[in-house]
Amino acid sequence: MNLIALRGLPIVKKGDDIAQLIAHAANGQVKIENGDIIVVAQSIVSKAEGNVYDLREINPSPRAIEIGKKMGRDPRKIELILRESTEIVRQAHVLITRTKHGFVCANAGVDSSNVDEDHATTLPEDPDASARRIRERIKDILGVDVAVIISDTHGRPFRKGAAGVAIGVAGMEPLWDLRDKRDLYGKKLTSTIFAAADSFAAAATIVMGETNEGTPVVIIKGAKYKPGDGRATDLVRPREHDLFL
Amino acid sequence: MNLIALRGLPIVKKGDDIAQLIAHAANGQVKIENGDIIVVAQSIVSKAEGNVYDLREINPSPRAIEIGKKMGRDPRKIELILRESTEIVRQAHVLITRTKHGFVCANAGVDSSNVDEDHATTLPEDPDASARRIRERIKDILGVDVAVIISDTHGRPFRKGAAGVAIGVAGMEPLWDLRDKRDLYGKKLTSTIFAAADSFAAAATIVMGETNEGTPVVIIKGAKYKPGDGRATDLVRPREHDLFL
């Protein structure tokens, strides 16, 4: 399995066709082929889709002002976070919420890095749909069938540090159910479901770099995956099955 | 970044020198070089170190019998889990504990797959030390400096499916602190610590396969990482800083 960070992408602006930018940057650098996985950082998808907010235009609610005061944080950003969330999961030194998509993460994915001062991005409205659109446009432009993952980096309970996860998926099954497979001794494997899309996102995030390297797209070649119509929301553990809520 | 699953490893037995087995299998298949990362599945480290238990020799305590009855599970396995744990974190349809190393995971890593009937493996006694030994032996045998990660697969709160994590590390810093780095706009990144070792483990676990493919060792080439003396226990969020315990 080979991971290639795509160089030469421009800074993405609202309305940009990400598939077109990828196809253009790949030209002469890496041949995108059937079966490749294209991992795209959430930040550029949000920008292309216009999910960038000028905080000076955000009018924080009384609740956002109260939380902002308690946490010592910008109430306008708290307001954006609350708008993106269905539930506050933990409020301590960090604000962990469940996003409208179902993801549990810090700040509902609201992020002020890699945008102008006094601005913040939110997650794409429907990252699975974003992934599908990129996949379809790649098919249109290059004539190849790829899988697409929209990645974000999330902190984790119990473990330090953030790692890449899939928040949008197209063209693959994000979970592999191995429960009927057998081990080296021929015994049935019990309760083994593999978070494939998250693992691809985690791998791609290593080569993306988290800082200012400007490589928010990674092409994964030679990966075995299950083509399919799964969604990243399949990766969300239903609230009623979660032991930590 | 390129990930190569090492083929041709024998089934590992107690006392085996894993570095020697890796060097032998790699010969003619992949050249192990300075700067490579070798990811080794916990299961073969446990076997080589003799952490395999015959359940017929385990005498479950009254507490293990009680939990086993409640959960409908083998009390001998529960006994092993309790011996490996300092704390039960959640007891529902799964038993999630904190292991003596500090890791929070299902069944304290006690596993009956890929061993004989009526047997189970536990995690290595000190996986960081196991990683260091493999790293040193690779240096002895092949004369190259590599990083070594002992990987396991853990389930995650909030998200379905298991993914690879690092439970032992040698020759690298498992966490990258990016808090002083700047984004595309020159602004300081806030609170960005990247779980590098876990991400490498997650990536390697994709190509290992979870079933009977017999490729528990993956060589990662062309990866940027921070050489250092970090430990996988650095990845453990201290109990008092965890919001979900």
C-alpha cells in the first residue's frame, strides 16, 4: 500500500471544483487509477462548499455567551459550535459535542486554522454527499473508479493526541465485518469489525501533515478495500449503544 | 509512504527471536533500511514471550465467576482479564478495563484467536521493552536503525469498529506536538498534538489483515517520523485528565 501526498494544490476557495483541482495537480505527478483511494482533508471541502464564517457576523446567543465566559473562549465560536451540534457531550477544558451528522468530537469540527483571522470553518453539511460528488467528478474527468474519504482529525478518549478519521465516504464500505472469518487455527473470529475507512484516514493524515505543508489530498494505491455504497455515518456508534455517553 | 506486509513468517512459538524471524523473512523480499518503521502485531510478541495461557489451568476467583455468570462468559477468561487489569471501566455486553500498562480496552487484550482451543494470550508484560528489544536485535542483525511499534486493535468509544493502536514503541516519539507550528496563514496552531505512533499502527493494521492471512509484520518505508526515546505509555491519557472515566 502506497500513500502519496499530492503536491501543488492551490489554496482552495469557495466554489472550487476539488476533483478538478486534484486531477490537475495529479497530472505528471501521480496517475490516478481504478481502485485508488483519494483522501481529502475536511478543511478544503468546507472551504470549497463555502462553510467559512466571519465571526464578526455571528451574534452569540445567551447560552453561547455563558459557556464562553465559563470556558474563557470566544462566544462567537461557541455559538457556531452550538449551531453545529445536537448535544453537548462534555464541557470541561474542551467542549465535546455531538455534531448534527452524529460525530462526537471537540468543538463540533469548528476550526480557525488555515482561514483568515476572525474566521472559522464548519464541517461540510453532508460529508458523505461531498465524497460522492468528488468521486463522481473524478469519474467524469479521468474516467476512473476511485473511493473517496473526507478526513478530519479527532481527539480520542483514553488516548492522547489526535488521529485522522473518516467523516465522509464514497465508493467503499467503511466497516469490514470479519465475524465469519476464521483465524490461523480455523476458529471463528468473534466480534471483529474493522474500521477500515478510519484507518485509511489515519494513514493519510500522517503524510498530509497537520501544519502548513499544504498537502490536504493523499492518493492511496494498492490498498485492498471493499467497494460499496457505505457512508461515514455508518461509523457512528448509535447513542444507545455507547457506553461512554 | 509505503507499507509492505512481510510474507513468509512462520507461526511464532515461545522463545522465538522475532527480529531474527523478520530479518530472515525480509531477505529477498524487502530491504530493511535506516529510518524504516517495523510494526509488529501484539499477538506474535505475546506468543514469543510466552504470554499464552491454558484456560484449563486457570482457577477463576469468586469475582470472576460472578462476572462470568452475569455476562454469560467463560469465568476463566474473565479471571485472566481481571489479573491483567487495574480497574473495570465498563461492564456491559463487553468488559472494558484499564490494563496494568494503563491502556483502556476490551478484555484487557486477552485474546483467544490465533491460539489453540482452550488457550488465550495476554498482552506482553512491557510492550515498550519488547519494542526496544526488537529494535536492538534488528540493529545487531542487520546493522540498521529502525523504529518499532507493537500494535494491537482497539475498539473506540463513539465510533464503530476496531482500529490499530500502538501499545509498544521504540526509536520514535509517539506524539508530535505541533502547538508551535503555524498554519497556511501564519497563525499558531492551537492544541494540536498528533498521535503519530497510533496512526502508523492504524495504517499497518490495514495491510496486516485481521484474519488468517498470517502477515503480522509490516515494514513502513518513506515515513517521516521523529526519532526519539518515547514510549507507547506516553499515549495513555492520565486517568485524572480523562473526561470519559
